[in-house]
Amino acid sequence: MNTAVLTILALLPIITVAVFLVGLRWPASRAMPLSYIVAAGLALLVWQVPAVQVVAASINGLIVAFTLLYIIFGAILLLNTLQESGAIRTIRQGFTDITPDRRVQVIIIAWLFGSFIEGSAGFGTPAAVAVPLLVGLGFPGMAAVMSGMIIQSTPVSFGALGTPILVGVNTGLGQGADPNLVAYALQLGYTEWNDFLALIGFRVAMLHAAAGTLIPLILVSFLTKFFGKNKTFAEGLRIWPFALFAAFSMTVPYLTAAYLLGPEFPALVGSMIGLMIVVSAARAGFLIPKDTTWQFEEKEHWPAEWTGSVEVKDVAATGSMSLIKAWAPYAIVALLLLASRLVDPLRVFLQAWVVSWPEIFGTTITASFQPLYLPGTLFIVTSLITMAFHKIPTDQYIRAWSTSLKTSAAASVALVFTVPMVQVFLNSGGGPVEFDRMPIALANGVSELAGGAWPIFAPFVGGIGAAVAGSNTVSNMMFSLFQFDMGTRIAVDPTWIVALQAVGGAAGNMICVHNVVAASAVVGLLGREGDVIRMTLMPFTYYALLPGSLGFLIVSYATTGFLNIGTLLVISIVATAVYLIAKHSGHQSGTQ
């Protein structure tokens, strides 16, 4: 079977999702079972994978889905606990005292606090923390989910203390065991494999810093376009000085940390420093328009599809609750996440209990998870601490558990088909026909079409890999060596191509179905997953295209000079951004 046909067939599960979930707006609970059937059918009939392997992959998917549901439950429980204690009301008032402008609030919570949580824990945890917090502050559920997905870009490659690089890229490139790669590293002057890996990590950070410059501006512009009374990008673009300031407050220390400290700390350091700078600036009104304060319409005017089943109750705290006391649970979560990843004795203890099913039904597929190490456990522990610290009555705390169980259970139907579909897709190799796994078959098809323009397409391959797999780390594992070989094949620096893979893999989180399902479930917004993905498709395209164009410019400079298609694309993107800012920066929208 030729490459083109195999590529089209490998695309069918993704096309099914695009048509039914995004195009026809089916809920994920209906669209994903269909996608699973397509993937399983292709694996059995075309790739000729043994049925037992498909079953094993599906079971592994169910186990992964359970871990996601566990994280979702913990996140919802923490939100409900804070509601019952009255802390959410205090936090909301605290933000109002900083600024009532929703554009500024979403930058602080999603872009900066979300990036901090990503740097600490990764694996979709920002959505589990930042999204319900935004709802608690009075954001529509869909607006919160969209915001949580858009920011899962710049910090993701360095999430969970650099796991996508240190595990994803490292594993994908053979962990220094491939003599050809070691020889290339030596050729560049790197005698230590970890130093070579740090070089790739720094190049990833450079590309992210460039693309991340516009993410806060995109975030607020999409917020005002889709959820504002006037439905216009202009109201978001009017805050461009503050948005760019917030971007640089994060990306400059982020890039510095990548250069000085390596792949573990860019997202963590960048977001922490950014939070301190931007919160102080917002409190002082620095670069925030004085003539307008942007707000959502009154809640009674919101369309029904904006809100989920999680209702944030305006519960007053018993007695007076300081802002520090109200925020303490989020500080505890952050500290627990950091400690569980950085403090070796604690990390070893939490990782000691492993639930595993090795070589399921005699296949090479192994399912495992570490219950104590999962963020869901840390959320539950924080909830219990909060109950005691905030002195929540037992009946109210039981109500928080009951509500959380009901809300998280609603997500199970979508996830029990979404994740098994992913696992079947990823484990589709090894049949007697000896076809490459579906993701690799897909990448091969794209590479034949792209030719020498591959750097532009490389991030899109990484993005599709992450969108399907639900993980930048997994995408990097699948495609890093393929991307390195593509760089060698077209005679350019392959480390830049691997870096483009990692950046694209991060961007793919924006359109990942099971990430959207998980984020939506946290706020009880199920059945509108396709709407969210339609909103995040444009930011994803930007985030893959700009680094791809910049990467093409960099690797082609030695042979073609400054004038090449990469340069033209970069200039076009920047010029478009400047034009839109200039056009709308003086637009008077008035207070909503």
C-alpha cells in the first residue's frame, strides 16, 4: 500500500473527530465512540493488528481515563470545598480590589497562575486548577475552558519540571544510546548527552518565547470576541500594552532560566516572576486603560451553552476570612505539587505504590499508574486540610463530596471512549503487513508533501501528535527521532527540527480532545467540546505556524540568506498583529 493511501487511512480517526465533534457539534460522548470504532476497525482490518492487541490498548486507555477522572474529581472537590467555606467569595473580592477588569484577571489566572501549575505538575493540571478558579471568579464556564486551553502552549514543553524534554525528547532520541546521534552531539562539541539535550531545550524555549509574546493578547481578544456583549476582538486588543507587558514578564525570565538552569525550570521560574511583576503592576493600574473596565454581561443574559452544571454559590465565610487564608489552599496545592516533584524523599515515597498490569494479555502493552503521585490525590489532601483550616461543617463538606462525584461521573462516558481510541491509534504497529504505526504513517505522508519546506510543517506534526495522544511528552517520544532524521534528510540542523517538534507538541494541547473533555468536566460543561476546539483552532494554527516559519528562517539562513519563505511568513504574521493593534488600539468600547 502506497504512502498516500496509508496517510489518508491513518487520518480517518482524526477526520471523524473533526467532522462529528467540531463540524456537526456532536457531544464528545457521541463523537468519540464513533472515532474509537474507526480507529479499532483500521487497526484490525488494514494494519492487521491482532485483536488481543486492540483489546489490550483499549484496557490501557480505560486505566488512563480513570486517572484523568480521578484528577477531575479532585479538582472539582477543591473548588466545591472553597465554595462551602466562603473562600471563593473572598478571592473574588480580592481580585476586584486589584482590578475588576476581566481581561486583566484572565491574564493573571490563566496565563501566569496556569503556567505556574503547568511548570509544577503538567499533564493538564492547569485546567483542573485555573479553569474552576475562573468560574469561581464569575467567568462563564466555556470562557474559562477556552482560556485554560489557549495557555496550554508556552509553558507546556517545560511542564512537570521539563518532562516533555527530559523524558519525551530524551526517550524519542534514544537517551544517548544511538551512536549516530551521539556522534552528531560530539560534532557540535557536546561530550555529555544531557548538555546536548539542554541545547535542544534552550532552542525550544527560544521558539516558545517568540510565539508566546502574543498569547496573552490572543487570550483577551478571544475572550471579548466570543463572550463580550459587543462580540468584537477590538475590546481585547485595546489592552495590548498590558498584554505584551504580561507576556514579556513571563517569557524573559522563562528564557533566562532555560539558558542558565536547563529544561526543568523555565515555566516555573517564568510564571513565578511574571506573577509578582504583573500582579503588582495591575494593582497600580500600570498600562491598564483608565477609561474602560471590561466586564461580562449580567449572568441572566448569558446563552445556556456558556454555563455548565457547576454552579458557584455566593457563600459568605463564617466570620472574617482574610485574603491570605482564602488563597491558602491554592498555595498548599502549589507547594505539594512542587514538593512531590522536587523533594526526593517525598517523591520516592509517593511513587513507591505502583498499580500496574504488565504485558496485558501477553502483549507488549503495560498499564500502570501511581495513585499517591497523581495530582488528584494532592487535591483531595488539600481539600481535607481546607476543611479543618476553614472550619467547614461536616454536612457542608459531605455535600461538596457528593456534588463533586456527580459532576466528575458525567465526564466518564466521553473519556472511556476518547482515551482508548488514542491508545489503539498509538499501538497500531506490529501487524503482519508491517505498516508503520498510524501516527508515523501520517508523518511520512506529510513529509513527502513538504519536502524542503519541512521546518514549516514540523510543528504541525508535533501538534497533531499531541492532539491525538493528549500529551506533548508522548508526541515527542513518537516523533523526535523521525524529526531528527527529517532534518538530516533535508540537510539542515536537525536539533532545530526536534525543537520545532517539541513546540508544536505543546501547541497541540490546545486542540486535544481529551484535554478539552477533562477541562470541561471540571466545570460541568459537557457536550460543547467541539465549540471549544473551534475557538482554539486559530490560536493553535498561529502557534504552529510562527515557530515553523521562524525555524525555516533559521535553518535556511546559511544557504538562502535572510530572504526566504520563512522570513516572509514571520513578517506577515508580525505585520498582521501590528496592523490589528494599530487599528483597534484607539477604539472606544465603553464599560460593559
